[in-house]
Amino acid sequence: MSQASAAALPASFRLDGRVAIVTGASSGLGARFTRVLHRAGARVVAAARRRDRLAELAADCGDGVVAVPCDVTEEADLERLVATAVEVGDGGLDVVVNNAGIGDPMPAEHEPFDHFRQVVDVNLNATFRLCQLAAAPMLARGSGSIVNIASVLGLVASAPIRQASYCASKGGVVSLTRELGCQWARQGVRVNAIAPGWFPSEMTAGMWDDESSLGFITRNCPMGRGGEEHELDGVLLFLASDASSYVTGQTLAVDGGWTAR
């Protein structure tokens, strides 16, 4: 999203004066989400493990982006992250984007259980814990929007790619989103998710340079291509802002028709 298009957003999509957290912000979609929210007027607390990349992102965005090194599996780091955001927001927190995630394809019969546990810990357990911590200031004020980044692989199997832990964890994010969205709906806190299809990222980097992998995407996606990073901008702003004030517990697939087949 360009500066010009951000300035032209309808008022209901603007985030002026609001404070947002984005995890996994040091690269790929997380860095993009940080920029998009910032350009829509939010002050963004960008969190990730890689300090150098976070510093570069904050410097590039300028005023309004605060870099907080954070391992989402560490309780103390998550507590510090939320405390920093509340301080930036003068006591409030408006938006959380749970984007941090990991995953490596491998046959289920050969996946070490420690690896399965790690993927679930990062993708699902940490998402719940940050939702829980962020909900405290949101519920106290009676407003807030949490956007969890799920995946189409939380809605359908990844076959012929084999990644049981990733699918299980993202399916958990979808179900968690539905439950939290309903639990907190009458208290003014909305919880929704985005389920991206095949988008370029560090996790999928090898697929775009491999003819066989790219063919798998183009053959099976009804639109015949992978997504482009700007194609998540609109749904992110919709869910984060007042434009979706009557939407909660939902997972929106942005997948070129992948799950509609």
C-alpha cells in the first residue's frame, strides 16, 4: 500500500491514534503488515527475534514504529511486549496481529515429536497467550481487534506437501479465533483471522524458484497464480479497523480460490 492510497482510505479503515502489535515483523508478511498499519495511522509495536531487521524496519518507517525484540514462546517477552504497547498507547491497546509462525514439511511418520511440539508452541500456544495478555487492556476499555494469521492449510490438507504440525497448529488457530471471538464479543473485543493461500515469504521461499513447486500452485489455484503481498493489505485493514465492527470469530481466506475448489 502506497502512501497516497493510505491517505485516501475511507475513515472507517483508518487507524489514526491507535496502537497495534505485530509479531513476526522482521521480514515478509509481518514487515508488510507493520508498514500497512503504520501508513493507516497506527503506532505499531513491531516484534520479532531478529533485532537488526527490526531496527531497519523501524528506521525505514520513521516515527510511529517501535521495535521490540521478542521470542513469542517466552512468557517474559510477551509480557514485556504488551506492557510496551500499553505504554505507547497511554494505557490502551487497540490492535494485535498474531503473525509469528514456523513450519517445515516432512512426512508425519518421520517428524520428531519435539519438532511437532515446537511448531504448535509457536503457531498456536503463543498466539493464545498473546491474545490472553492483550485482552486484559482491551476488555478493560471495551474495545479492540485481534487478527490472527492462520493459513488455508488450517482449513484444508496440505497434500501432496506433508506438514502435519503446521496444518494442526493453523487449524487450531482457526478454532481458537472462533471461540475467542464469541467469548469476548459482548465486551467489545473482536477476534478474527486471515487465512492466506500461497504467498511469497521466508517459509515458502524455495517454492517460487522451483519449477515443479510453482507448477503445483498454478495448476491447483483457480486464479492460476500465487498471491502478491499487497493483496493482503485490504483484508488486514478491514479486520483491524472499524470497517469490520460487526465481524468477529471469522477466518477470511485470501487464497485465489484454493479452498473453494
